[in-house]
Amino acid sequence: QVQLVESGGGLVQAGGSLRLSCAVSGRTFRTYDMGWFRRAPGKEREFVAWSSWNGGSTRYADSVKGRFTISRDNAKNTVYLQMNSLKPEDTAVYYCAANQALGVPTGREELYDYWGQGTQVTVSS
């Protein structure tokens, strides 16, 4: 059984930074592509970022491109989301997710096999 646990959320002022972490249990972490998603109040969950199994390829939603960076440490079974220049509209619950390495970037939720419980990020203006 694969389990994902996010951490690092909190309250930050606009323009600030946060780094989210997602610890993944199991010895097969390196076989998974990883994604970050978020759900803002009153909105549907949306794709934020994607990393290939080895971190060699990444993709971002247009709304976060240039501000957020996804990375991973396969030795620590952890994926990160560095968030800079945060805006109030980044306020959301952030989720990490894993899928068997498809080799293709995807923001389609149905293609992800495992999900974390989410961590709240609140950006004040």
C-alpha cells in the first residue's frame, strides 16, 4: 500500500514563499511520476505541477509557471513544491498524487493512483 503525506502548508503574506513536502511510503517511489494539485474554496481541484519519475522532466500550470518549482529526492521518497511570489489566489488545499510512470506529463486526475490528504496554504493580501 502506498501512502502520501503532505506537510509544509501554512499562512503566508502575499509575495512570500513556502515549500511543501510530500513523503511517500513504499519502496517503489522511483517508479512513480508525481503531481501536485490544489483546490481553492468553492472551486474544483486543478493541476499545479508534474514531475517525471526521475525529476528529469517537469510541467506546470500556466498560473504558477515561473513561481513554483517541483522537485523530488528519490533517496528520501519525497517530492517537493517550492512556491515563491505567492498570491492570494494561490490559497487552496494542496494535494500530492502519484501514478505509475507513464512518461507523459498529465494533469488528469483519473490517471493518478494515490493521493495525499492535503495541506492548507493560505496567502493573505
